[in-house]
Amino acid sequence: MAANLEEEQSLRECEAYVQRHNIQQILKDAIVSLCVSRPDNPIAFLRDYFHKLDRLVKVQLSKHMQ
């Protein structure tokens, strides 16, 4: 029973993390972009997609810090 409680706590923590960082929307946007582009190499496409997203977020954060 203790293991079950630990699993439930872990699941709640995971759900909170996903919500806090808007992971579902980020992944949805990535998949939509992937389906629209239909690249021959989807892994490279996703790598580039997330790299661009990371740079965009860093730029936005630096603007908010000023």
C-alpha cells in the first residue's frame, strides 16, 4: 500500500510539473508543426524545432529581465 501511495504522489508531482511548464501545449504545437511540414527526417525536424523554441524562450526571458 505504501508503494501505491508513493506512485500516486509521484504521478501528482509529474502532472504538476507538466502543467507548470505547459508541456502538453508545447508537445501539441510540435506535433502539429511536424504534421504540417512532414519532413523526411522527423527527428531532425523536432530537434531543430525545439532548438528554435529554446532560443525564442531565452530571448523572451531576457527581454522581461530588462
